[in-house]
Amino acid sequence: MPPTQNNTAVFLMDGEEYFDTFRDCLYEVRDAQPHARTYVRLGWWCLQHDTLLDRHANRNFGEVLKEVADAGHHIDICLWQPDDLTVKGLELAKMSDHFSLQTLAKNKATQALLHNHNQRIQVYLEKHSGAGVGYSLHQKIAIFSIAGTLKVLVGGFNIEHEYWDNIAHSRPYGHSCHDTGVLLQGPVTLDIEAEWLRRWKKQLPTLSLFGKPHPAAARSTLQATANDQVIQGGNLTITALTTNSESFSNQTHIRDKLVDLISHATKYIYIENFQFFNPELVKAVRTRIKQMGAKQLKVVLVIPDPLHDTDKGVTYLTRITYAMMAIESGYLDENCLAVEVIDGEITTHVDPRTQGTKTYSKDDYVWEVHEPSVNLSDWPQQNYRLRLTNKKTQAKTDVRLDAVLRFIHKGTGQKSKAQPKHADVAPKIQVYFPYRYGGLNQAPQTVYLHTKLMIIDSQHVVLGSANFDCRAMDYDGELDVHIDDAAFATHVKARLVNHYGIHGMYEVPRACWNDSAEDHHQAHCVGLARKEPKDLWAMFEDVGSSKKLKFTWL
């Protein structure tokens, strides 16, 4: 979709802000006069109807949606339904706890409760119509129209209990979840509604010669117009981006835009995402690091702690990604002195704390990633190597990428005197896990990170429903927005950096510091833990040289 002008955007961080905004938008529609173009339209991966929405009135989503319908307004909902082959396979395998079956059960319960309520709510379960098993419709779209003037919510939040959390992550419901979204007004909302209508029209029967028209037919003809989207103060350029493999030609607009933005980065790339291992994105980051050379392009990657990875595959891929990017940056980073690797071939259940290690100095060796293939099916495998070439003898040593444990920089006691923690000695690639301080004499608690966001050079923000993995970039149904505006990007950066209490250059690059006048450190108990590759070992000890992963679920 082309860029649109004259929009507004409100950045929303964590469940309290997002769900409160959702509630307020629903109440706006409820309190409006009935009108053909006053309605609510939702397109969701998972909508659990008993998720609490209004905590002051103790009212959940299902109750509030019924209330909006009882006030005379239509509500149209599309929810994801796994394909029949996936469902049957999981049932035969007795995997009732699989997320696909759990999501299906929640969406079916929502449909049973709400469909045809007061003849104003329609709820349809929607299968991905692409030519693949396991594909999903992962978008999170909420459209609120009052007489044709739209407000739209997009982001990473699912409508489930665990996605509500406050900004301090104080675990009011026994868990924590960090996520982001945005409330949009202006012409970009027309593009988002058009994407929602594309999905809605799939509910219409291909042929209907007798009887009443399908209930979705009349609703499909209603669409807001450009004249109603003139917003006072709208000055943002925003582009709606999709991934869609349901059409004849796959749409990879999200991935293409991210690759383009990364290829022009000059200061920093801030990635905060539930997953980051799409090979095209990783390659774009590595390429840009090489192009920039000695210039100080920094990459900050904030990802969930591996403790949240139950099947270990994501951690393995993240580790490979980290090692590949760190090798490229380490070779060019003047502050990087050496790389520490596990000495010898990795075996199942190896513990890097007991296995012997070897250090290769940058003074003595040239490092490079040996990359035999960029084929999607081959990319996650263990045939990627760190190739170390002795500068004197030209002898080559190949080390598996998942044997890389640590990159040694100035200030760590290796070949140099200890130096203060300062941005000048921080690595160009920095990986963090979010956590919350547990209080006096208590261990820090991990924060479940579900965000799908990237900031580049305090100018570009991309956020929405898409993880930076292979599914979301190549074939699932996803929706992101690209906001091209320095003031908005700086605001988002400030909120995130303040949220994590960043106060030193060693913790994040100087470019990612909060350089605005916004309130500092909104949640004093939340922080980031910077990690080395060895910190990812704990959760994939079962992945050794004897087991080659196929990752068909990517």
C-alpha cells in the first residue's frame, strides 16, 4: 500500500494502556447515535471473550461488545481458525495443549456467545486460504467507526487474560507481559479497513441463488470514505504493510520495508520482538554492518528470555542469529579483541561451563561466517560455521556457530586494563532480556516480551502483529504500520528506554538514549539484562550435532 499523509498516531505500551484505549473506543461507539457507518470491526488471531476489559466496572470483552450491540450498533468479527489437517493431526497426536487447538477453542467460545446477538453481531471463524498447512491469520485489527470517521488499533496484543499488564510489570494477575500497539486516525485507516474487508468478503458464499442474502453481504458494502478522515493536527506519514500468501502473488511488504529501512540505517537499529531470526532480515543487518565499516552503527536486540521458549527451537535460531551478527560486527568493531568458543565438537547435553574453551584473538585470526546457503529450509541448520583463518599460517579452523560463547571487548580484562563502562567500549551488537527486579533479597523475574517493533535512526518506527521470523515475513496473514516521523520515533524510543530504566551508555548505545524532555524512567523496577551467546545455552541443551532440526513450523 502507498504511504498516506496527514495521520495521527498514539503509541501504546503494555496492556493497561492498550486495553483502556480499546475500552474507551468501544464506549465512544456505544454512546454514539445509531448510523449505518457507526460500527466496530475486529480481525484477530485469538479473542477470548471473558478477558477483562473494564477493570473499574468489572466487565469483560463479551459483555461490553453485547452492550455496544444493544445500543444499536453492528459489530463484525473475523477470528482465525486452523486448517482441518492441522486440527486433525493435533487431535490424533493427543496434543490438546497445543496453542492452535487452544486458540480454536477460545475463538469458538467467543463465536458461540456473540454470534447473532441482537441480530447485530456477526462472528466468523476464518481459515487461511493459502496453499500450506499450518498457516495462520495473525493480524490484530480493531476498527471503530462513528458516522464514517475511523479510529484503528493495531499492535501485538491478543485478547487474552495474560496480555494485560501494567507498565511496572508488577504482576497483578500473577504474570507479566510487555507488548506495544498504536491508535491511528487519518487516511491510513482506510487502507487498514480495506484489508479487513478483504478478509470479511471471504465469508460470502461463491453462489447464492435462493433465499435471503448472506448476512455478511450487506455489511461488506459499507466502507468509510476519505472525506471523513480529515484529522485536525494530522501530520504523520504512515504506510500500512501486510504479509499475505492467500493471493496469487505473495505479499511480503513488511519484510521488504524492513530490509529497505535497515539498508539505509546510519546510527542504530533497535529491534524489540518476540522473535528475530528471519534470514532476509538477519542478512540485511549483517550487510549494513559491513557497509558501514568502522562507523558506529549499533544494533540493539531485545528478545524474550529463553526460559519462555518451551520447544527450544526459537532459542537455537536466535543463538545462530546473534552469533552471525556479532561476528560481522566484532570483526569491524575496534573494541572487540577476541572470540571465545567451545573447544571441540558440540555433543548432546554439553554444558559450556564444564567444556573446554579456546580464545581466538582478532590480532591473530581473520573471522568470517561460512554461509553455504540462504535457502529458507537450510538456514536454521547446523552447517553454518565461523571460519577462523590464522594470519601467519593461513590455516583455517571451522567452528560451528552455536559453539560461539563470548565476544571479548575492551574493559573486560582481556589484553587491556579495566576501563569504565562506557559506550566507547560497548559492542556494536547488544542483546538484552527484559526483567523486573524482585525486591530486596529476591531474584529478578523475567518479563514475557511479545512486542513486534523496530526503530531505526530515530526516524522510522515499524510495529504491528508481525514477529520477525519466517512465518510472519513470508506467508502468514500479518499487518504492520510504518510511521516515518522523527518526533514520533523519538517519542517511542524515549518511552521504551525510560521504561527499562536505561541510564548509562554501556547499557545501550548513545543514539538510543532518551534525548527528549519526557519523564525519565517510568517504571523503576524494570530493566534489561545484557547477554552473551553463552546465556542462550540453558534452553537448547538437547540440540547437539547428532540432531539436525528441520523447523517445518517456520
